[in-house]
Amino acid sequence: MLDITSTFQRYLEMLKSIPHHPDYITASQLLEKLEKKGFTTNIRTVQRDLLMLKELFEISPGDEVKSKRWHYKPNALPFIAPSLDDHAALSFIFVQKFLISMMPPDSIKTLDPWFRAASKRLSSRRGNTAKWQEKVHILTTGLPRLSPAINPVVQSTVYQAVLNEWPLRIKYRARGANEHKEHLISPLGLVVKGGIIYLVATHNGKGDALQFALHRTQDAEPDKQADYIKPLKKWINLHSYAEEKFGFPMGEPETLTLKIHLTGHAVISVTDCPVSKKQSVVKSDEGSLLTAEVPNTLELRQWIRSLGLDATIIEPISLRREFKQDLELLSKRYN
């Protein structure tokens, strides 16, 4: 009985140690792992075990004749002990639905067997957890729009460069430009906003952190001979950069004390979802006065315009004057 138990445990440990394609492990490496786990065996036994397990599980020695490199086949479902439960399967399904655009292509390939295993698990279940994915739906704010097409080769190259911190030579067409220009850049990270994926990178020639929309990138090639340059501003990290730059700042001052009279649905909107941690809403018979510290950005202006007749700017006077001029121009256009 002891021999049977020990043999089964060795098989189980071997199956857990074999990676998915394109990674691999040799029989010698497996032997080393087994010995570290306390198993007493030899290379011939490991080789014999692998040949036996190949007949029962989706593992392959690869194309190498002399030095066999063992791995699970590309389309093999993952070997999991204990098996994938409903909660773990649901997590994989939601990752596949909502986080794919933020993951490197190689990571997606690695997770693909897990996605399929999760889908297979939940499709055969009727419990409440399995049905949860049918009970959640996420909507975007504003008018739904289709995401622009991205060259998959460019996307894969850029993601690999971000992951490995490789300098890149790209051909990029700036917004409003007719031609692509070549740039040498050092990728810092990716920002996803409004269905558009942006590469934030240091421009090697200028030292500034800039934004490059992937759908306007025609070509991307790693340049491992070039220096990887960090931005001149020491404060830069991707999260703070995204918070500051992707609201599209409108210059000085960086923040405004906004006072705006609201009526109708606009009052409910800012009460349910405050525009700032520093805001107050004072109700009156004619509506409500919102006072809030807000960033001086293009997005602020777009939000106020979206409120239409339910919003009237009181202060700052400069912003009120700006909207007045815009309304006069619009009035002329529609007349």
C-alpha cells in the first residue's frame, strides 16, 4: 500500500510541475524537483513515468528528439488538484471579460486554458455562483462608442516592451496629422480610457513623458541597443501621471473652486456621486448650489455641458465668461 501511495504522490507532483506550452521542463529538471520534495527516485524512473503519463494526460515531449522538453499541449485544460471550484471559475470568466485589454498577450495565452476550464466548469453547473455572470452587466457613461482597431502585431510588441522595459522605435501619426513620424521612446506603462489604449512613454530625444494612442501607431520595433530613458520629472509614476494628464488639464490654476446652480436630475447626480471629496450641496426652493474643489480640465467642461439647462455656473467668473462666449458662438451657428 505504501508503494502505491508513494507512486501516486510522485505522479501527482510531476503533473503539477509540468508547465503549459511554450514553457517546458526536462526529465532532469523534474528529477531535481522531486528530490527536493523528498521523493527517492532516478532519471530512468522519471522518464518511464513521463511516457506513461503521456498516454493518460495532455502532455507532450515536444519536437526535440534527444533532449525532450515536456509541457502540456497548447490547448490542454489545466491540471488542477483540487479541481477549479465555481468561485474561482467565475473569477476567471470576469478577468476574461473585463481585463483582457490590460494584459500582455503572453499572459493571455498562458491563461487561455484556465479560461476554457472555467467556462466548461460553469456551463455544466446550475448553482447560484455559476449563474452570477448572468446577473451582472456593466454600462459605460455617455454615448456608447466602438473601440478603434489596433494592429495586433503592434499591440503585442508594445505590451512586451512595457513588460520588459525595452526601448521602442515606433511610427506614429499624431491627432490631426496626415503622416506617420518615427520616434524612439522608452515605455512606462499603459492607460485605458474610453475604449482607447494609450502608451505612456519617455521620448528619448526630449526626455518628456508623452502619450501615444495604440490605434494611431503604425509600426513598433524593439531597439535593445538604445538606452532605456526615464522621464526628467522625478515625480512621475503611471498612476499620478494618468490622474493628472488624462483629464486634459487646461492650464493654471490646476484646481478651481466651482460654484454652480443645479436643478432637476443634476442635483440627484452630484448627491449620489460627488464630483469631489470637498463638496457641499445647499438646497433652496429654486434648486441647489454645489460648491466643490475640482480639477481645471477639459473633462470638467464636458461634464458641465452634459448637464444642459440644469446647470448655471456662478463662479469662477472666468469659467462663467468662457461658457457665455461658447453659448454666444453656438447661438450664432444655430441661427
